[in-house]
Amino acid sequence: MINETARPLRRVRRPGDRASGNEPKTTSGTRKPLKSTGTHMRTRLLFSAVLAGGLLPLAAASVPSAASAASGDPGHLGTAAIVAWNVESLKVTLGEPPNPPLEGRNIAIESAAVYDAVTSIIPRFDPYAVRLTVTRPASAAAAADAAAHAVMTALYPDQQASLDAFEATQLAMIPDGTAKDNGLAVGTAAASAILALRANDHSGDSVSYTPGTAPGQWQPTPPAFKSALEPGWGNVTPFVLQSGNQFLPGPPPALDSATYAADFNEIKAIGSADSTTRTPEQTTIAELWSVTGSQLWNQAIQQIAISRGLSPAVTARDFAMLDLAGADSFIESWGTKYIYNQWRPITAIREADTDGNAATVADPSWTPLLTTPNFPDYIAGHTTYAGTAEVILTSLLGAHPGTFTFTNHANGLSWTYDNFAQAAIQVVNARVWGGIHFRTSCTTGRQVGNQVGAYALTHILQPAD
């Protein structure tokens, strides 16, 4: 697992705060102004849809001007298109109520299609599923646009109109001509290949599930008492792993154990809605991480790809590596959840007089800071994803990548980090401070995620020979 030594976390930024000065810079450490004509103008306009939503810091608009003949695009239009579609796709995949594993699957399909399209044009890395024949010149930007649009409209047909409008805006920034047309053909073909590959992945299977009634077993939780979410997700075909329980951990702590009592008493005190031990900063951190892992961790690549001027091939690879392995982290964690079926803290605390542990005391009215999601506790899906992202992003972007900021766009809370271990440690704490996951579920999830990430790094998207 990644070493937990990390520099102090930077302060939260709330809606309306002034910029902190920690926005990503160019590789030289200075912000470079964009010219207002020609290729620079087209690149700047291509970012307008991203920047207008506040999803990237303004400094992210600094884009190197060197032409990329291999991609058929002037400058880094390909990188701009890949980032813009990642931002837009995450808006589309975020459901209400959230469905983390489905969101992870769908953003992985989008990233895989974009990656295979771009990698077919710029064959710097091995393909994920298919290496397409390319008629050149071919625009990587157009390929990314077409691939992402085709995937997202297939998965979310009810959002066809808004996705069509977004694609039109992006394509308008790419010079018309043969390169654009050839790129569109490549992107459409890549999307078709990935969608076909995932058509029968069992994500749509209906799986019956009956909650347990014995102490320690998951039961629907207040206030809504919703049925269990995606009880069959552990059977979904992985994107990277050999099976959905490849890194299955041992069981959660026994109810009569000292570890269970320690987890219980910690979250009972600090995770309650009216806790007197949780600090305002801890409350803010818990609320920051109330959005899904896919929504937050992709932001690191969005910012760093632009601030460093990463090539389209590298940017597409980074998103695909994170999102493919991230999707598998949900398959792994969901499979574990429904193997062990551990009850949630709210049930455990309200019914502690049934657990047989003298070190736990029931509180029938106990309520967590955050609303408890409707699936078993062990292992925590959020920290499993975090462990995966921590390993992958540290490997791809470096142990000291420069500052990056995660923003929860639902509540406007932001936090700036210096490295990926900081964020992974923070989410472990956040789920405890929010009152919705026992600490052992969080730490074990992170460890399993580290294993998923390490496996992905050595098995997919390798440099081409």
C-alpha cells in the first residue's frame, strides 16, 4: 500500500471564496497568456464549455502551441477534447440518487472508447480492445468527440439533445477537412467496438436479495429504508481483473471482538449528526466526499493534463487507466459487500444490545451526519476506489504532481492536495466522520483498491513496442 506519510492538507474552499493561488501552473511554473487568434483561439474556445461550469481552474486554459502532426490536429486540441468530454460525461453519469457502480461502469466505457480511438491514431500505447485501421490524416480531437458522443448517447438516450449540442460545440472548434472527417470515423468505430464488448457484461441482470435479520447482517436503513442497491454487481464482467473477487479480503471484525468495539465506539462518537467531538473541519471533509469517487478523482487528471500540456495519447491513457480500474474497484467492493453483508453503523448502534459485545452500548435514536447509502458496509466502495486511484495516479502523474483540487459540485466544497496519498487518507477518515462506514471497512477498502490499481498498471494500456 502507498506510504501514508503526507504533507499537511490544504484548506477547504467554499462557494464564493477567492482563488487560493494553488491552481495548476504550466510546467515552467508560470502562467502563460493565450493569444487571441488562430489555433490558440480555437483551443481556448474549445475549453469554454469546461471553464464555464467552473469544473477546471482558469489557469487550466494554458495549452502548449506546438503542432502534433501525428494526431492531425494543431496544438493540443485532442487533449482539450478528451478533457472536455470527461467533464461532460461525468455530469451525465452522476445520477440522483447516485449509483456508484453503474456510474463507474459507464464512465469507463466512455474513457475506453476515447482511448482506443485516440490510440488508433497515435499508437503510443497498446489498445484496450481494438486497434482500428486509420485513413490519414486523422484528427485525434474529432475521434475523441465522436467516440465520447456515441457512447454517452447510447448509454443515456434521454440526454441525446444536450449531448448533441455539446458535440456540436466541440466539433466547431476543429478545422473542417479530411483530418476531421477521418477522425470522426475512427471515433465512431471505437465506440461501437467498446459498446459491443460490454453489451452482455451482466450489469443489467436482475438479482434478488433478501436482507438478513440476525445481528451483524445488513438491513435497510432509515430514513428511506431503500432496498439493497445492485446486489449482483459483483458478477459484472470486470474491465481489467480476472474476476470480481480477485482480491477478496477476509471477513469484517467479529461482533464480539475488540476491533469491532473500537470501530463502533469511534463512529458512534464522531460520526453522529450531533457529535460533540467532530470538528468543523472534519464535518466539511465528510461533506466534501459525499459525492462519488469517479466525480472527484477524475478532476486530478483534468487539471494536470491541461497544466502540463499532456499529449492526447497520454491524456486518454491516464483517464482510461483510472476509469477502467476504478470500475473494477466497484465490482470488487460490491462483490465483497454482498458476500459478507455487514450491517451499517446506524443499525449496529441502534441495535447494539443484540451484538453480544459488552463494550458497545445501544442508542436507539442515533443518527449519522450523512444519510446512509443503501448497501452493506464492508468494504467501503469509496475507499476502494480511492485506493485504486491513489496507486494509479501516483504511478502515472508522480508522487509530487503539484497541487490539484477536488470540488464537490453538488455542495460547492473544495479541497486542494499536494499528492494522491493525502486524498486517499482523507476519504478513509471522511466516511467515518460522516457516520456511514466503520473504520475497518474503510482501511480494508483502500488496501483492496491498492491491489486493483497495481494489477491494472501492469496488465493494460502498456507502451507499444
